[in-house]
Amino acid sequence: MEAPVEEGRYALFLQLLDALDEGCRLMEVYDAMPHRYGGETLYQAESHTIALIGRSPGITVTDLAAKLQKTPSACSQMVRRLREKGWVTQAKNARNNREQNLGLTEHGWVIFENHERFDRECYQRSCRNLAGFSDEELRTYLAVQEHLNASFRQDVERSRRDFSEIPEK
């Protein structure tokens, strides 16, 4: 049995988790909102898909799904919607007829560039908001977050194991 954590440290850890939960909640709200990139309104899933295609022209739906951690079916549906809007192209791979390579239309590139500009502005504002922290403090935060992520991965795996052991009714 592991030794219990000292109460003061545990209380501080719970505050850290509360702050992290608030950040996650705000990101969920932000991701659920439509955003304007130039003259077009897109949801985050659409803009992330366009961003990945723009950064990796010729990417396949399978590769897109792996990068987005979505199912190929979900990505195929998204690509179909983006093609219908006239923002994405799909062409057979000359070396493999079963694969479709994705690209952006001229208008898709405009959206991509507007999205990149918007992200850069948001990230630079966030970076300026951290001006009171030294580079070393930011590195410490990054190290803490990486350790938390490793712990969260363990929690996910444990829950997957626990769930897989539940007998079907």
C-alpha cells in the first residue's frame, strides 16, 4: 500500500485539478462555438480538418483520422461536407486506386490562411498573458502537465480495462 499524500499538498493538487478542469471546460465551450475565418463560418472540427489538409496536401482520410484521433468514417463524412462546400478536393492516388488524396480548393486555401492567422493571433495573445512567468516557470508547468498527462493516460487505461470486464446483460 502506498503512503498517503500530505494533506496540504493534496489540497494544492486538488486546486490544480480544479483549475485544469476549468481550462478544459472553457476549451470545450470554445471548440463548440462557430468561428469566422474571413468571410466563412466554421466549427472547430471543420477548421482542424482544413488545417491538417493544408499542412499535409495529399493526405488520405485514413491518415487524417489517425492525426485527429477520429474514426475513418467520421473523417470521410467531414471531408464529404467540406467537398460539398467547395473547400476540399479529393483525387484518386495514382499509385493506389483505393486511396484518395485530399487537397484544398482555392477558397479552401483562403480559409486555411485566415484560420492560421486567427490561431497565431490567439496564441500570441495567450503568450503575452504569460509574460509575468519566466521561461523556467513555463518549463516547470510543462513538466507538471506532462506528468499529469501520463497519470491521466493510466486512468484511461484502467477505466478501459474495468469497462471491458463488465459482463454483458
